[in-house]
Amino acid sequence: GEDVEQSLFLSVREGDSSVINCTYTDSSSTYLYWYKQEPGAGLQLLTYIFSNMDMKQDQRLTVLLNKKDKHLSLRIADTQTGDSAIYFCAESRGTGGFKTIFGAGTRLFVKA
Amino acid sequence: NAGVTQTPKFRVLKTGQSMTLLCAQDMNHEYMYWYRQDPGMGLRLIHYSVGEGTTAKGEVPDGYNVSRLKKQNFLLGLESAAPSQTSVYFCASTPGGPNTGELFFGEGSRLTVL
């Protein structure tokens, strides 16, 4: 199957690190993505990683990819209340969006 | 920059009624998509288009039709709405050719079928 799985909820305190995990099944995925959805809005790309990379860092965001275990994670350092949103993991086997498979999304709650 | 614009943003229908959702993008993107988002299920692809005048079925096409008469517009139609089609609908687009596959989304259209 073409499943992308992630836990549905995560709650952290402001200032702590958040780690959102995702597993995928297609070993031929070329790109893996993290999208963010704020309340009442569409999804926006947060970051992505090419399948030949193990890690990507972008300011407070760190993406780790373990291809052997088909595991992707997103770490948000110094989590702020503005980071409260739904985070979607997605995988793609090509550059056409019709080849992108989304997880169900992880709702991140940040407690002040 | 408008990006991807969806209309209407909210709509309530009765079972059996028909309606059309309009998606417009001003980025000259080749590919356009319609997704539905349901709680706990993520986004599921309904139909997509790889260019003007072309459409194709996605994962959950039943009960929907689409048209792409102009490159910048992608219409999603419900001919006879059913309560199971209560959902939030998202339009998205991507450029053609080699790219990272980033999807550019509209803000969504919330549809309730009574």
C-alpha cells in the first residue's frame, strides 16, 4: 500500500522542542515533505528533503530521514505558540503532485 | 500575489443539489489538483489535470466531475450532492517540468451537505 502514517496529536510546552514522526512505505520516494496547516487555511510547504539526504536543517527546523526504516521526523526547536498547527508528512515519487501521498496530519498543541 | 484562489469558501447544500467549486491560479502552473480533507484521513486526491483540456481521476473521484477549459482555472462539480461529500475541499497547483513537487494550496472551501 501507499500509506503515510503519523500520530494525530502532540502537546508540548512553549520553549521545549517538538518532534513529529512519520513512517512511509514507498522506498522509491524521491522527495519527502512537511506541510503546515494553520486554522482555517490551506497547507503551506514548511520544508522538504530529497531522498538521498539524511538530514536538513533550516533555522529552528531539523528534518531527519532514515531510509532504511522509512522514517521521517520534524524537530522544531524552541517551540512557540505560533507553531500550533497541523503538520502533514507527505511523500512523492516524482515531480507531479498527483504522485504525492499525505499522512493524516499531526495536530501540535503548544501550551504557554 | 493571489496564488491559488477558491470560491466559494463556504456552502451548504441539500442532498441532491448540484454545485461547482472554482479554483483559479495566477502562477502559470501546468498542473492543478482537487483534494478533499476529512478528519483523521489527511488529504485525498479527487481529480487532477496536467494541462489545459486534460483531466484525470485521483484516489476518490466518484460523485465528482472536473473541467480545465482554461489553464488558470480548474472547476470541481458535484452533480447530485450526498452527505458523504461534506468535507473541506482544497485546490492546489504545481509548475510543470522538473521541480521539487511543492504543492501550492488555496485556502479551502468548506461544503456541508444536509
